[in-house]
Amino acid sequence: MKINGTYPGRQNNTFIRNNVLSVELYYPRNSPVKIVEIGLTDVRAADSIRVKYDFERDGWVIEQASIFEWEGDDDELEADWQEVAFVEAWGRSGVKLASYHRHRDS
């Protein structure tokens, strides 16, 4: 199932396959879409996270908010998103992956 973008052009590629929602940020340096926000609605509460690509560090930044309540007259809802994790772009390739398999199989 394909989910269309909200503006013209191939700016994002989002689809569902085998119970996985796949989102591709299509050239985010040149696109209005630069961040994916992921939330959970269920009986178990969880904070939303944001995922974006950091081209200077060459990896994925995961952020979490720290403010969840605002005054009724606030014009902007500043959630104070802060980095909580960084994932290298190729963190599981080469030697690291071979090391993982040796550790896992022992």
C-alpha cells in the first residue's frame, strides 16, 4: 500500500509492506521534509521521537521532547526536542558486523 506525499514531486516515499511502515527521506537537504516524527497510541504510554539525518556526522539523530504541557494561550508549542541517541550511517557494516556474528554465535 502506497501513501502519497502531501506536496508535488517525489519528496518522500512512504509505504507499508509486511507490517512495516517504510519512510524514505528523499534528498532531505533539498526538501521541505527533513524530520520524521514517530508516536505511539496504545494503552502503554510512550514519548514520541524524531529521527533526522545529520550529514556532518554521517548518521541518524534520534530526539525526544522534554516539555509536554503548555499554557492555553501559547502560540507555539516548543517541546524542547533534544538528542538522545546517534546511530552511525554504516554502524553495522564490515568488521563490526562480523564481530557481532562471532559474539552472537558463541
